[in-house]
Amino acid sequence: MLDRLKAFLAPPEAKASRTAQLLAFQGGGQPRWTLRDYAALAREGYLSNAIVHRSVRLIAENAAACTFLVFDGAQEKDAHPLAQLIARPNPRQDGAALFETLYAHLLLAGNAYVEAVALGDSVHELYALRPDRIKVAPGPDGWAEAYDYSVGGRSVRFDQHAPGVPPILHLTFFHPLDDHYGLAPLEAAAVAVDTHNAAARWNKALLDNSARPSGALVYSGPEGALLSDAQFDRLKRELETTYEGAANAGRPLLLEGGLDWKAMALTPKDMDFLEAKHAAAREIALAFGVPPMLLGIPGDNTYANYQEANRCFFRQSVLPLATRVGNALAQWLAPQFGDGVRLVIDTDRIDALSADRAALWERVSSAPFLTLNEKREAVGYAPIAGGDRLG
């Protein structure tokens, strides 16, 4: 009787993210991971560079808008529990918001982490964790046996050998020199990002100072006369402290005592400054896999080229990324939903691929050597009764 009373009065079991209480702390300084400063890369790239910002958003938003279909073997499952889980992964986010965060983490850090919150042996919620707060804890065999999530001086360890679904899914891009962490496109484009940002800051400072180019001071005093050491040191010190650097670009000089101004530097037109900035922008777009014309970078921007660039963008950047994440999720959650479960992108809903889809349907429908079910399978549909005849 006493045991039954205790069971009745015990609080109900609840599911919640183990990192939820830690997420409220913000005083962790500048976290570092695998000898890279993620905060600095994100600040100089996503927060300060329009090309990086638009590239990341363009990929992440379009990939997150892709719809996943759940297949168990060859059969599509409309009301599968996995479809419900990825549609509403947690109380704070819908599926598109969660996937957009994961894709952005991959593009900015080369790593993305998903936490599975389980009630008993069943996963009920999914959360995206910031990659700069996660540290891999390798086991004796070199593989990750746990992940440490740290913020605000506190840490939570996720043991990967727990029964059922492992608590953390670690998504990475390939890194040739690292066994555990991925290489971000942003890091590969870091030099181009610095060049683009420096050009923007220089242009801004030059405009703030009347857009005057730099030059040299020439002393034209009496013949044979030279500046005294004190005059030379004062002039040198004044130039270094008052007129050097991007913040003082083009700042006018106050001349005295036989000094003359001679413009010596190349003008922006002479050194093709604007084209150099566009070249850095194209290099950034190349690293992220976004056609430059989709970002507004000058080039061969015609309507036909734009359509082709948009189609290639989905084929070469969006679909491979979304497919990779979907396959990783299905494999990770296989202990709960079964080994035969697959997440497949519904390409029929992607408008940019409508021309490819129409061409495929035309080729398949005009093939007399295929049965009806073989044609349906070729375009992604399930077989039907009586479809094993040539049609």
C-alpha cells in the first residue's frame, strides 16, 4: 500500500533538452574549437559580409524548404512517426527552422549537432546545438565516445554508448587533416572574405575623406636646405598617427614650410579596385557553391543564364546537402524507426527543377520497352496492381 502511494505522489516523467538550462548563460567569452575561432569567422563572415550572409541564407533557406518523404523500404509512408518528428521537432521550432539552423551551422562551422531528447526508449524532440560549444571526447579506439556541451562554466556530457538512439548526431563536411571536425566553406574562403571586407572598409573611409587618393610630400625649400631632425621626426610622427590606415584614407594634409603634395598612388580606376572586389566576391560564392549571378555579382547576367544558374544551384548545392542530412538523420534514428526507413526529398515540389522533371516524364512515357510499374518506379512512384504490363 505504501509503495502504491509513493508511485501515485511521484512527479510525472517529462522530456526536455539536457542543455536547456545552460542555454540561458551568455558570459562564456570567445569559445574556441579545434584551433579555430568560430565566433570570429561568423562575425567577419556572416555578420559583416553581404556575400557570405546571402550565400548562407540562400543555401540554408532553400535546403530547409525541401520536403522529406518517408519511405519504409520501397513504400512511401504518409503518416509515419518520423515524418511527424521532423515536421515538429520541438516546442520552439518547426522543421524548417531546425533544418535551416543545421545547414547554416554546417556552412559556417563545418559541423552541426542534433540532440535527441528521449522519453524512455522513444525520441520525442530534436534540438540543434551551437557547434562552438561542443567538444568531441574520443574513446580508446579514436572514435567519439561522448560529446561535451559547455557554456557559462557548466558542462553536460552526452554518452554515445547509451542504449537506443545515440543522444548526439554529429554532421560534418570533409576535412582532410582532422579526424573529428569538419572544414567549413567559410574557412576555405577566409582570405577572400578578408579581402572583400578590407576593400569595403577602405572604400568607406576614402568616401568619408572626400575620396582623395594618397600621395607623397616633397620638400621644396631653399637649394641645399634639408629638414632638421626634429622637423623630420615631427612630420613622420604626424603622418603615422594622423594619416595612415584605412580609417584615415584620403584625409587632407595641412602643408607648411616648403612642403608640396604630389599624388603618387594609383587611382581606384587605375588599379581596377572594383573588379578586385568582385573577384573576391566570386571566390566567396565559389567556396559556398552559389552561382555569382544569384548574388547580384556582375557578370553574364541574362534571363536564360539565370534560369540555368538556379537549376545548377539546386542540383549541385541544395539537393546534395539536404540529401546528405536526410540520410544521416534516417541512419541515426534507425534504432527507433527501423533500418529500412529512408528520408527522400520530394523533388516534384521544387519549381527550379520543373524542366528536368518534364524531360524525365517525356523520356519515360515514350519508352515502349518499360512496363507501367517500371515507369512509375523511374519517376519515383510506388507500383500499382496490374501494372506489370507494357504500356
